[in-house]
Amino acid sequence: MDNTLKIDIIILSYAKDDALKALTTQTITTLRQSESEKEISFNIIVIESNKNLKPWQFEHSTTIYPDVEFGFNRYLNIGAQNTNSPYICFCNNDLIFHKGWASEILKLMATDASILSAAPFCPVTHVRDGYPFKDPYLPIYHIFSGWCFFIKRDLLKITGPFDDKYKFWYADADYLNTLKKHGIKNYMVTESKVTHLGSKTSDKLEAALYKKLTALPNAYHNYKWTDRNYPYYLLKRLYLQTLIKLKLL
């Protein structure tokens, strides 16, 4: 009988050049080295945006090339739909996983069945931002470092799939607002360490695409969670799209 605990790992990748391909490979390598294979089995799903690589597969993973336009939450949903383990971790491709990171989160979740969402501690980002080290389990609503967060699959039965109107930025803020809406806490597990190397993929995006993936989600996020004025949102979206097209933004 196999008693290995299985965790689905969803990694969003845009391997448009050798450096970014190596970045995703490094994320997978450090992940596989982070836990004992006898205790934890990682089912790694890479959602790859560079369709020119198809059907090439990242080693030790199942690499999926969606036939739909990129969207952060859309691709996360594809990952969730193609897996079935009781635990899922959603990740960027610019992470370094440290020893025992998953074990520490599982240790927390084992203490209370109602804990459905947790995030690891980044030794770079969170230290820079001044988060305290005293409490090993810090209930927090904070933008994740490297979009790395860990859930029980049961959470999706409560919240539903991720809002795929978010193409890039604000997907994390929307997720945390959704948790608040349902009265669900997110925990930062300070002994679970995953280093975020910094926005290596988004730094290489073309300017127009970057604006499209950042400015437009901001307008939608404000509409959804603040003003709820749909006509104003549509006008603002049209205005931003025009500025982006004319390269005035």
C-alpha cells in the first residue's frame, strides 16, 4: 500500500528563451529535492505559455500547452482541472523551494481541519517587508511572494474556480479578498521557506503586453471590490485599451 502523501504542484511558465526555460527547470529541481520521496509525492503540472515548445515536456512534469489565450487565473484553473490530489500548490516559475517547506504547511493544516489556505515564507521578500518571525503560523491577508500558495482542494468547493477575468496582476489580491468574503483565513507559515527570485518572466514581457496585463486588471479589480459601477468600468477599460494601442500609457 502506498502511503505517500500526494500534492499537486501547478507551475505557470513562459519559457520564451533558454534563460526562462532554465528558470522553470530550476524551480522543478529544487521542488523535487525539498521533501523525501518516501513521504511526499509531487505531481508537477507545468502550464506553458510558449506554444512553440510543444510538445516538449519539462522533465519530471506533465507540461500542458493550453489552446486558449493566457490568463493567470485561467491557467491556474486549467491546472486545477487536470489534477485531483487533496492538496494543491500554485506557483510561479521563479522559485527556490527549501527543505521541508511542504511538511511545515501540512503540519499546520493537520492541527485544524478548517485551515484551507497557507503560504510559505520568502526569506527575501518577507524579510524586506518586515514580517515578524515570532509566530510560526501567522494569520495574514497579504499579497503572496511569487504567487506561491498552498490549499486544500476542498477550498475550491467553497470559493469556486479563480476569476478568469484576471489576466495577470491583482489575481492574488482577488484571491485574498475572496477568502475574506467567505470568512476563511490565510496563514503565512514562517518555517516553510520558498524564495521568490523576483519577476524574472514579467520583466521580459513586451511593454504593450505588460500594460495590458497590469492596467486593465486594476480597473476590473476596483470595479469588482470597490465601486461596483459597471458603466464606469466599461468606459475606463475602453480608455485604457485606447491608450495602450496608441502607446500613450
